[in-house]
Amino acid sequence: MWLKKLKAFFKKPKPKTKLITQKCIQLSPKLEKTVLNPIMEPNNNEWESWQTFNPATIYLNKKVHFLYRAIGEQGLSVFGYASSKNGIHINERLKSPAFAIKQDFLKTLKTNYCLNYHSGGSFAGCEDPRLVCIDNTVYLIFTTFSNWSQLRITLTSIPKKDFLNKNWDKWKKPVFISAPNEIHKNWVLFPEKINGKFAILHSISPNIQIEYFDSLDELDGKTFIKSSYARTPLQNGWEAYLRGVGPSPIKTSKGWLVLYHAEDKNDSSKYKLGAMILDFKDPTKILYKAKEPVLEPNRPYENNGFKSGIVYSCGAVVIDKTLFVYYGGADTVVCVATQNLEEFIKALTQKLIKKSLVKKRK
């Protein structure tokens, strides 16, 4: 009798499983902050005793070279130099600036009206540098400002050998590349030519804008890049306000990796870092975009300083397949966050399929 009951039990129809939903979920790449942050802080040198932040970086001769913004007792903003062999520990740091704007050049800043521009605790100088090396020349794009009311995007360069030998007197005379009487920031030069031309990315809001040049000598101080920027809220969420690009783009297996700064419309006091991938041949096309910030200010050194709630990146390099992203914390110190580059790109470009199953019995 028990055997018949057992056979009857196994002959009963089994519950059918039916797929009722199938949803694609965008993965969210994240950068990991080193426990050694901050990796650079103000020191006793008069010109950098208040703030050291927002470094540009370039990887040459197996070293990370930093040009970082520094402010000291005179209130001027200049660029200091440091280097690191492993990307985190500072092995060298010069006692005098590597680059500073001369007074006669500052006097060429003219405006027809007050732009009401305040910059990170200083009243004049240079800020927010970006570095790339193309054809044995190191190019530097930065912002020149004076008296809290005038600012221009500026370009200079130096031969690679002189940069490595710290022959700072070899910097080419700077030229303004943005138009007068306009506010622009966060312009970057691609680290290699695109379709045979130099490419400067000068806006990501309301759309991506890139200007191409056969030679950067075309920017002679009389020819300017016409750019537009809209700070009005583009959407809700963490990137309602797109501030601009962070480091110069990084070439990856999927396209150009661009990190950028954004603010939440409901919390505009904080800067966060986003990520997108642009097309190789036409970088105005966004192929992928992270749904969430890849870096945000949640550590004491990012909230205790001249300006609370700030992570601001101007430099990134790749060392042995690891992405190093350098940023200023609270407009006061230099920090770094890292991630395996391929894992970061994989999370940014791939989507997971989440399946929901429901069991139904006959």
C-alpha cells in the first residue's frame, strides 16, 4: 500500500515556473579611496601654507608628475610640483613653484563688467590645471583669474625633456583661448590627436562640445574657442547641475573615459564625480554613462577644510592596469582614489539581466 502511495505522489504534476519579468540593471562603478589620504597637505613654504589641492597629473618615465594648485600667505594661486613612483607616496616635492602667472600677464585680463568670480580662497593667479603630453610636448590648460572678477581659460606648453628636467623657464608664453567677458572652466585637451587633429573638449552642458585644430599655434591669443555652457538644471537627481569635465580623457578598450563634476539640485553644496564613455572617432557621442556617482565627499578630509563637501579632480593616470584618480578634498588637500581600469570599464559598460520568477501550480 505504501509503495502505491509513493508512486502516486511522484506522478502528481509539478509546479510550473514562469518568467514574468526581465529587467536590465546598469552596474555602478566605484572608485576606492586609499587609507593614506590625504597624500599631500599644506606645509611651511609661504606660497603653499594655506591650501594644496586640485592637481593635474601625467605619467612619464615611470613616475606620476603632479602640478598642484597652491595658495599661501600672499593669497596668490600658483602651481607646485611633486612626483610619486607608485602613485600614492610622494617621493619628491619642490620648495618653489613650478608655474606662476606673471603680473604683466594678469594685467591683460580685461572685462566690461563684474563677473563676481570667487576662487578657492585666493584673489589672483592660476587654478585647476590639466596636463597631457603629445609628440614630446607637455601641454597645460588652466584658468587665469584676477581680483575675483575676471577669468580666462589659458594654454601654455613646455618641451617634454624640459618638463622632466624641471627647466621651468622653458614654459611657453601663455595665451588666452576662451573669449573675453565670458565665464568658462574645466576645458581639457585629449591626450592624442583625433582624426589627425588636436581636440579640446570645452563643454558638456547642455551638450558635448569639442573644437579641433591642425596646430595649437592657431590659438595665438587673438583666436578664441566659442563655447556655451548652461548651468540650469538639466534633470533631477545627483547630476542635475553638470559642472564640467575633470581630468583629461583616458583612452580605454571601450572608448574615451571622461570623469566629470556634478551637483544635486537639492544639495548643491556638494561636488560629486561621474563617469561616461565617449566614442573614439566622434567624442561628442556618449556611449555609456554611470547612473550613480563614482566618487563623492563622505570623508572628514573632504568636508573639513576651506570648502566643505568637495571632491574636485583635475588629474588621472593608469599604472599597471590600475586607474588612479587624483582630486582636491575640501579645496585644501590632495587625495587619490583607485580602481582596476578594466573592472571599472566593465561595470560602466555592461548591464546585468535580473530575472524575477513566479511559481504557479495547476
